[in-house]
Amino acid sequence: MTARQNVRGSTRDYSYNILKKKILRLELEPGTKISEKEMADELNVSRTPIREAFMKLAQEELLDIIPQSGTVVSKINLQHVEEGRFIREKIEKEIVTLVCSKFAEDDRFKLESNLAMQRLCSDKKNLHNLQLDEEFFQLDEEFHQILFSSCGKARTWEMLQMLNNHFNRLRLLRLSSSLNWEIIISQHHEIYRLILNQDVDHARKMMEEHLNLVVIEQNELRKAYPHYFI
């Protein structure tokens, strides 16, 4: 690969990563019309890597490229949300089954540290009304990722991320709409406790309940943000 090709690839990847983060974080709201030129100007890159990033994001169903009309940030598709949630529920119930049978000390330490950081993040938000939604979201993601990695299924976790773009946007919207994250934290603690006790049946049931939280609240979110959904 030539230096020029490498720079182009790096610029394309940079543009893609920044735009994807903006979409997932809802900085670019669902239904927002965007253009190659404005994004190129904002990121200080040429239009070619932006065009390539747009195409990749369209393949991931985060952008709708409409001929003769323009490019729009896709609205949150609740059918896609349910499909992503369904797949995660089925797989993560099997993940906790595996973890219950073998959970290394290093992974136990990682999970305990993660839970402590979740509590700290929630307390800071409640005390100071800080915007920590994304930080808590990342801690939530890390909690589940540790479980996958601990039983040798890190690649499975990465595969799931490709199917959960709409699910994750809904989760971030949920976090930003609620000051109280206690139910999420308490369920994480309970999952951890059940894993330590090797209580497979209850751990599976708790994981299912945990991943159904968004289903319970999505109707309220749709009422609050009707323009975000299709």
C-alpha cells in the first residue's frame, strides 16, 4: 500500500468513525438531512472519504441515501430494534450459562471494577446533573463484553455490534431520558451475584429480564420523540 492510499484509507476510516459516533450518540438526530459538503467542511476532509463513509453507513442502515433527494440519518426502526434485542437475548443467555461454569479471577476483578464505575457514574449524574449518558452506556456495554470475553466469545460480541445499531440508539435515548439508572445497575449486580453462585437458571432469567428493559420503555420513548421513529 502506498503512503497516499494509506492516508486516504485513514481519512475514510476517520470520517466513518466520527459520523457513526455522531449518529449513535444522537448528535445527528434521526431524520436529519446531511450533505457530503457540510460533513466534509465540518471534519476538514475532502468529499471522497465522506462519500465512502456515507456508503458504508448506508449499508449498516444508519443512513438513507435517497436518489434525487439527498442523505438522511435513518430513523430508529423498532423492528430492527427488536431483532437486535432478540438475538442478544438468545445468545447472552447462553453466555451466562458458560460463564457460570467457569469465571476466572481476572474477569471477576474486571466486572467488579466495572460495577463500581457504573455506581460512581450514576452518583455523579444524580448529584450534579451531569451529561454522562454516553459514559454510562460504554460501561453498560463493557459489562456485557467482559462476559463474552471471559468465555472466549469476543468475536461473537463484535459480530453482534453490527446488528445492534438501532437497538443501541434506542438504549442511548433511554439513558438520556432518565435520571435514574438504578434498575440497570441493580440488574447488573444481580447477574454478577448469580454467576458467582453458579445459579444458571436464575442467571439466564435475569439476563432475559435485563435485555427486555428497552421493550418495556420503548412506547414511552416513541411518544416523547415521535419524529425519531418509523
